[in-house]
Amino acid sequence: MAPSVTAIGNRKGGVGKTSVTLGLANALTLLSKKVLIIDLDPQADITDTLGATGEFNIFDVLYAGEAGSLGQAVVGTEWAGVSVVPGTGDLARIDTENLVAAEMRLRAAIQGATELEQFDHILIDLPPALGRLTLNGLMAANEVLVVAEPAAYSVRGVSEFLETVQKIQAAPYLNPDLRFGGIVVNKVSSPVTQEHAFQIEQLKEAFGDAVHEPYLPLRTAMQDAQSAGIPLAKLGTRGAMILTERFVEHARRINGGR
């Protein structure tokens, strides 16, 4: 059975997209699921956190443009149940070089890669931009999640990202089956400040039920776990436990409520 593919992004950087991707991956493994992360961000923060190195990376896969080739770049990690296709700074070349069918290459690489059948879920960490790399991720995904923070201009940033999603959904030759999985609100103060409450309300007014609870609180545990290169669930602090519980709730939604 083919794994479900979820792209995670926002056109704006600094919202904690990479941390949310790692948190969801860890939470899915707590639900006994096997997860593959594709690090499509040239900053390659997920790759660094997981300490992943291999013979091939996602740039090699996209640059070659060969159908079914993604499985050759999968690398195991020390996180139980999590593997990764490493990212690299060379990914920036995909947005600038003249490549044939550049936006379709990740989807082609996934199709026919029988090595991926071992995974239940594939999470794609998108770059904070709306170029070819993001389009590759959206074209390959079944579902897209947006990570937002309760800050000024969040509504505009999410809206601009979703405009791209809607264009891909509207074109029958692109990805009309792409589902909008909703918005995960990250970096919420605890207790919630008046400003954060106002910004969350702005998101809810603009996007309604697509703004999912529980919100993810601003906790140092997220950065501590990432710096240590370990899953939140292994950090052992109260903040890490709270975040893990909330990530599991979001992971259940990705996993069809289970």
C-alpha cells in the first residue's frame, strides 16, 4: 500500500515549520507508524537535526529526474521509525537552472519507488518560498498542512501560500486531488497573551475550522530537542511532554483520526 504524502509549509520563514515536521514525525511513530521525511528545504535543518548522511540526497533525485529513484536516497536515522531523504544547499539550484519538467520531478521520483511501501506516511518539509521546490512538494502530496504563528501578517502569509495551493488544485494536469489539511498554529505564548489571542482570532475569522486545535505553545523544549538531535518524547521535560501530547493529536488527524 502506498504511503500518504503530506507537505508542510508556509511562504514565510521563522514560523517553526521544520520543528513542526519533526514533532509530527515523532508523534506518528508513537502511533506505531513508520515515517519518511523528505527534506526539501535548502537550509537542510531536518537533515542536520537527524544527523543524516547518505550516498544520495534529494538534490541528486530531483536533478536526475528519474522516475522511481527516490528510494535510493532514503537514509535511516537514530529516531525509531523515522527515515529521511537528506536535503542540501544545492537544492537552491532547482529554482534557478533550466530543467525540463522541473516542477514534476518529485512526483515522478516517488511513483514506482517500491522501497517506499515500507512507510505509512511521508512528510515533506517545504522551503519558505513559492518557487519550484515548493511546487515539487505540492505536486507530489496528497495533503498540505500550513504552519502559522500568531503574529502580524500571518493571515496574509497563509493566504498567499493557499493561493498557490488553489491554483494547483484547479488545474487538472497538476494536482487536482491535493487536499488542504488545515493550519497548525505554532509558537503560542503560555498563558496566551492578548496579542496572540487577537492574531489567532484573525486566523479563525479568515480560515474558520481549518485552524486546528490544539495550538502548539512556545516552549524551549522544541529548540532543546532539535539542538540535541532527539525526539521531543525523549527529552523528558514537562514542556516536552505537553508538546508531544499536542503533536499526537495533530498526528491522529493526519492518520485519519486513529
